[in-house]
Amino acid sequence: RHFAERLLDLLGCHCTALDSGLDTVAEVERAIAEGRPFDVVLMESVFQHTSGVEVCEALRARCLPVAVVAMTGFLGSEDLASYKRAGFNLVLAKPFGLNAMTSALVEGVRLEQERREAEGATVDVTSGDLARSGQGLRSGPAGSALASAVRAAVSGHGQAPAGEVGHLPTMRIVFADGEADNRDIAQRVFDK
């Protein structure tokens, strides 16, 4: 968890860390209601009381405008098919480094935009607002840096040279890693 949070910090992202996948949907809905939506949900695929697949399915069932990226080492063909069916935009394979995380966040937002456009709506990647087809991508002043970063990355001009890292200063991330769930499991194992 601390490694991923450190990478997000180096990228300049605003990160909200959750200890359980069960809190993710409520946190995304709360942020939207407050007018400060998340751009990406970055989450583990396994939790004690739920799975990343179940959380992603819940996000998609509520039509929440957020990119969802699985952070996992479970990369078998059945696992990947399950992530796709659930509605994940992307899988960030473990182990990963800073450049892979940067690419996954930007690509996740781009893929979410494409997914929403295919459904007849566009997503304002800076605020999470939806617009009906034909209105295009809208950009507010608070998120113009993110919108520019996404547009630049999508067009291929925003990629950092080899060995360098991009900066995503206004990207808002909710990071659910199940650390509390993992501590509970470990404690039960050690208590035996």
C-alpha cells in the first residue's frame, strides 16, 4: 500500500486511501455529491469481505463516471476476462513502477471516456459530470491541468522521455487496497 501511495504522491495526485473495498462506492458517491469527484478508482482485486470485481460491478451498476483500474498480480486469462466483464477500464499488473502507474492512470481515464461515449454520454474528466452525446468533453478551470495532461498523453505528446515521469497535479484518486482486511486475516492466522 505504501509503495502505491508514494508513487501517487510523486505524481502529484490527490489520493484518498481506503482500507476496504466495501467503502469505495460510498466514497465515490460522496465525492460526486460534494462536487469533487474522483478521476480514478485504483484498487486491489481481492478483499476479505468483497472482491474488486464486485466493487467494480457496483460502481458500473450505479453509472458512476469514474475510471476503474485493477491493481493485481492475478493475470490469468479467466481473471482478465472477469475484470473486463465487471467493467474495469484497465489492469495494472504487479509488480509495477512509476511509469507504469502513470500510464495506467492516464489510459484508464481515456478508456473511461471512450466507454461513456460508446454508451451515449461523455464524461467531463475534470469534474465527473456527464454530458449527452454531441456536447463533447467539457473542461472546468479547476481541472484544466488534468484535461490537458490526458489530452497530451492521448495524443502521444505528453509521454515522458525514457526514465522520466509525468506529473498529474489535479488527478483525484481513490485507492482501495484492503490493508485492514489483510491485517484482520493475518491477526487470525497468528492467533491460532
